[in-house]
Amino acid sequence: MIDFISDNAGMIGLFFFMGFFLVMLIWLFRPGAGKLYKSYADMPLKEGQDDE
């Protein structure tokens, strides 16, 4: 088993990180996430208005 892992470490790493990247893309562009990210983007502007 360890021989298989050591012989194919590059390919295993490639599949792992490609899968991770694809999961992150799906998570970021899921339906309804845009509203949440828009509220995060407006946070500094809202905090500045509350101080005045």
C-alpha cells in the first residue's frame, strides 16, 4: 500500500487539490451566496456611517 502511495504521490496530490479547488468553486458560486458576499463587501461602509 505504501509503495502505491509513494509511486503515485504526484497524481494523488493532483487529484486531491483539483477536487478541493472544484469544491471551493462550487461553494463560492452556490445559489444565494451573492447576497451574503454583497453584505460582506458593504460592511466597511456601514460601519463608517454608524460612527457619525
